[in-house]
Amino acid sequence: MLGPGYEAIELPLGEDAEGEVVATLVRRRGDEPSRRAVLYLHGFVDYFFQRHLADFYVALGYDFYALDLRKYGRSLRPHQTPNFVRSLSEYFPEIDEAVRIVRDVDGHDTLLLNGHSTGGLIAALWADRVRGRGLVDGLFLNSPWFDIAEPWPMRKAGAGLARMLGGRFPTAKLPAGVSDLYARSLHRDHGGEWEFDLGWKPLLGFPVRAAWLDAIRRGQLRLHRGLAVDVPVLVMASERSVRPKPDAPDLTSADAVLDVEHMARYAPRLGPVVTLVRIDGGLHDLVLSAKPVRDRVFDELTRWMRGYLPPATNAPVG
């Protein structure tokens, strides 16, 4: 689907209450052998389609990998409820397996974990879980979902409803969701720059399920209490957020999904070495922003990688 140079590896993960579960590891190697790699985790109502992101990493000498997590994108099966899990730890087995392939099978000794939005929250929790094991060398979080983007009373009420329903009616639909305005601003058919599969990333998103939102909230509260990620972390966020309205003047130059102040507030609780960069004009997915803005994103990321990640080695691969 992505064109020449890409491979898709299906990772079997057994069964859950809905049946067979798989994840999909997308791989793109550079033209020259490398012992450095990146593993990308997507966000909610998302999957990997950002080929220019892979181009960026490959140009820096990193082999690129991306996970379509269980019940998302290439991993979604007809018998499954899209994106549904009861705990964010359910994603850890596919991350574990992807990292095993990147390191032990493909022979990389430097690994950057890059998570966007929900993937940023999952990446942070996973990195905290494996601290001290030398599995990852850095963490880059692109607009991570550190808190629910609603006023405190609504956050509390929504979390309470999700917790109450999640035990008895785990797949119950909650009166919450995302506006289609952000996705429309991205898609080529609706005036945006990008092309993606509207079956896997629908404009109106997928329903928010009770147990899933409860899992998100429990993960966020775990982060709020403080993690101990033992590698350098880069958190990037837009300079400002905007409520998604048709007449919002900065819909295409601000985060229309999450509250960027939550990202800034909780970033220091990730670990002892955290860098926060705010991007003026950035969209929720910063690498999908207008070209001058995403160029700055890539410049800042390049500077951080060169300062914090281990330098390239000349040791043979494999």
C-alpha cells in the first residue's frame, strides 16, 4: 500500500473475547545498512500512512518501523470492535515483539520510540515499564494524550461514567467523540494535503467505548502520578489549541484535538531528562502541519536526536 521499499509483517497475538488478534509491523530499511532504527506508534482513529516521516528518518540513517496496533488499520479484522481494549497494557505484547524484531532479528542496537497522541501515552507507559533493560534509547512524543481535553468537571464526570459502565457494559458507546473538522482539514479530498484510507481513519472517527475510555483514563492518571522513564524524552506540542468549529480561523494552525497545556504540564513527570518544544502553527499531528511548520518540527527533532541519541557505529549489521 505504501509503495516500493515497504514491508508488512503480521504479528499473531492469540485471541481475546472477540477472537483472533494481530498487530502489523511496517518496515522500511534505508539504502545503506544501519544499526539505528525508529519505531512509530500511531494515535486514536489512526494508522501509519505518513511516508514523509519515514523518509525523514531514513535520510538521517535510521531504518524505519511502524506498528499498526491491534484493531487499528492493517490489523483491524471484521470480527473486531475498532481500537477496543480494556487496558493499555494489552498493547505491550506487540510493542515487545516489534522491539525484539528490530533489535534481535534485524540487528539494531539504537532504537528511538516515536509515539503520536494516544500512541504517545502508550509509548510513555511502555518505556516506563521496561526501564533498566536497555531496550530503547530515546522517546519522542508528538502531541501526546496526557489528559482529556475537557474542563475538569466534564473530565471527572466522563471518567466516572466510563468506569461505571466499563465493567458490565465494556463496549457501551459514550456520548463523546471527535469532530470531523480536523480529519477533513487533512484529507486531500476535502482541501487537505494528505491521502489516507477513510475506512481505517474515518472522518467521524470510531465510537468511544466505555472500557476503552476507562483504560485511557487509568493510563493518564498513572502518568500524572509520575513515571521514571530512564532515557531522554522529547515532547513536542503546538503553541496553542483551538475548539474545532467551522469558522475557527486557526483550525489549520493549532491543535484541534487536545489541550496542548496538558502536554506541557505533565511532560516533566515522564522522567529526569525531558525536553519540551512548542511549535507555532502546529496541527495535532505536528508532522502533518503546513510544510514550513513541519520543516521546523523536523529541524528540532534532528537537533535533539544528534544531541541525545548514541552516534552511529561502523559495526556490521546482523
